[in-house]
Amino acid sequence: MRLATWNVNSIRARVDRVTDWLERADVDVLAMQETKCSDEQFPTMPFAALGYDVVHCGFNQWNGVAIASRVGIDDVAVGFDGQPTWSSDDAVEAAAEARALGATCGGVRVWSLYVPNGRTVDSPHYAYKLEWLAALRDTAGRWLADDPAAPIAMVGDWNIAPTDDDVWSVEAYQDSTHVTPPERDAFAAVVDAGYADVVRPFAPGPGVFTYWDYTRLAFQKRRGMRIDFILGSPAFTDRVTHAEIVREERKGKGASDHAPVLADLAD
DNA sequence: ATGGTAGGGGTCCTA
């Protein structure tokens, strides 16, 4: 089974490019982030034409996460245990809705995650980001405590560069979100809870990225960040035979600012 | 030299 994650930066602007790649890369399950549409607006037909079922969850009126699968979609869930209890600040309450969409696809529990951006370190959105990640760690840890043999993939845009090797310039991100110790600690806590970065062994750094800003010719100058991840539970990680960041899909006019990331699993 | 670009929704906000 081939599982991929891609921050598509508007599915309506990108649907041809996304479905073309799904077919070309022979992807079975794709988790999408930043769909930038409502549930009603999601273009399901181009996916259905290729044999994919789609489940989508819009939030905060301008964004959404989705999962497309041609190996079945069962047990769809929104949030964590259906309890989005991690919101505390009214200012960010509206953004709190389902940034996490889960489904069982081909026997694997797949979560499409869009971790809050954080905006700036002095913003309530930054505090909310840390709360959200703590709730994710607690819930995901509980799943493994309940069933250590469960194949679970926590995939998506984490909006965190876990180490200095994951940014093109440490100086460029001084005092910015995505690289602060609390964010890196929160990411590491999810890993410590039992979810391994399954792509890194196949894409060693430094200088290996998944996101490049649209401005200032960042992609051409290789100025990016590694913020999109496939984290796997032990039962998932044991099955991974190959993984890669598909940098090619960031090229050209009409590309998302993120590249897709994929992993292959043995049956 | 706090610029630059892309997307969505509407005459600006988010990333």
C-alpha cells in the first residue's frame, strides 16, 4: 500500500495536478491539508473517476483536511476521540475545529493533520498550537496504550521543523514559529509516545525539505523547511519498505508550496 | 530593503 500526504494549498485550484499525480505515482491513500474549501465545495468527481473515495472536513470557513482512498474508507472520525477539548482561548476557538480527520483505509488508521500554524510566538495562536499538540500526544499515546499492535499513521503538515537541519537557514527563522524549543519538544513528545518519522531514514538531511515559500524564488534557491511528516506507530513503521519526498511536484507554475511525501507499506 | 507570491473572498487576511 502506498500512503501519501500533501498540503495542496486549495484543492479546487490544484485538483488536476493532484489527481494527475495520484495516478502517475500509483498512490492508494492520500491525506490532504489546506483544501481551502467547504465540504460541499470539495471536487470529489475527479477523484471518483480514478476510483477514490473521499472524506473531507472543513473548518473555520476557509480551510479543511481530507483523505482520498482507493482501498476503502471506514470508521471516519473527526478530532481526537470526538473530543476537541484542547481549545481554551476565544480568539482561537474558531480555528479549533477539526484539524484532524481520521479514517481506516486498507486496515491502517490514517490521520490527516493540519497542525495550527502559530503565526508568531507572542500570538494566542502559538499558545493554542502547543495545547493542540499536547492533546494530540495524549490521545495518540492512549491509542497505543490501548492497542500496541495498531497500525496508525499520523500524517500531514506539522508546521514544525524538528531540528536545525530541517531549515535552510537558522538565522532566517530566528525568533520565528516552527523552530522554537517548545514546538520541537511537542513534536518530540509525539515521537516519544511511539510514533516514528518513517521518511527520514530514506531522506537524510540536512537540506531536505517539504515546503518552500512562494516568494523570493525560495524553491529555486533551495530555501525550504521540512515540516510535512509521516509518523508511524510501531506496527506501521515495521511495514515501511520505502519513503520519499516528491520534490518534483513542487516545480513549475501552478504547484502547491508543499511537496507530497509518501511511504510504501508491505502487505 | 519587513520586501516577495499565491489563494480565497470580497475591496484584506492567511500562509
